[in-house]
Amino acid sequence: MSVRNAILGLLAHRPRHGYELHDAFEAMVGGEQNWDIKPAQVYTTLDRLEKLGFVVEDGVEQEGGPEKHIYAVTEAGRAELLDWFSKPILSDRRRDEFFLKLMLSIAVEDGDPHKLIYIQRAGLYKELHAITTQRSQTDPKTELAYILLLDQAVMHLEADLRWLEMVEGRLDEISRQPIPEPAERPRGRPPKNEL
């Protein structure tokens, strides 16, 4: 959903062709190392947006190479973008792959939750180092918005590291508790409703 709306926003800023959209998207998010989007995804999204009536072809540009189709946002597309602006972005932090891996490492005989926490912590510190290095190389006079994005990433990583400490401190207690199991379902055919 966000790539689609980002393309609408970039086109609401000004009409562009596909490769311009690709490059503008990457510039907006600080490069492909932060959010890698393929040109094919941009063109597929443009095609969908055009079918929905959110964008239209606004012209063709040709400067010694292949034709470049320029797209512009429609009023319906602008309304869709404004609708996106009016809603919060919520993430389901309860769908966490590491948590699932940790619970299974407790349940499985060969699992080693302590090692798993160590590996996760090392990965988070490595990521934290990479982001803080990236942040230190960013010019606050011209890239303040990008610095704020990197600060958010740093804060999330620091919170994850604190959470790992909490989990590690309570791992023995968690290990003594039973692994959640589904409730038993009745077998056989359901009873006929008697009216």
C-alpha cells in the first residue's frame, strides 16, 4: 500500500515517468539500502493506478532513447492520497518472527534460546552500528528529514535490545511455563440444529 501511495504523492508533487519515480522514491527514503524498490514494481504499480483511474498518461518524452511515458495524478488519485494522509499507519508488532523463533527454541529439544538471544543481539548491534555510521555521514543542513528517519530506526533498535535484556532475564521463568497449545476441537459431525 505504501509504495502505491508514495507514487501518488510523487506524482502529486509533479508529473514524472517511471524511472524518475523510481529514483525519486529511492531519494525520498535515503537510498536502496533502506527500501529497495525495483523499476518493474514501479511500472506494475503505475499500471494498477491507471486502471483504478488514479493516474493518467500525461505525455511522452523522447530524448534520443526510448519513449518515456509521463504520468500525472488525477483528482481521484489526489483524493486517495489525501485519504491515506488522514489515517494513521499502524503496524502489528505482535507478528514478530524472532518471538516465534524464540518460543519454538524453548519448545524444541535441540533449541537453545540463550544462543538465539545472543545471535539476535549481535545482529541488532551490527545493524545499530551501520545505521549510526550512516547517520554520522549525513549532513544535517541538507538532510535533516533523513536524519529523523535514521533516528527512528536507532530508537527501534535500542528498544529491541532492551526487550532482549528483559526476555533474557526471564528466560528461565518462561521455560518453566507450558507452551501454548490450541484448544481441543470436538470431533465428528456437528449436531443438527433442532428448531
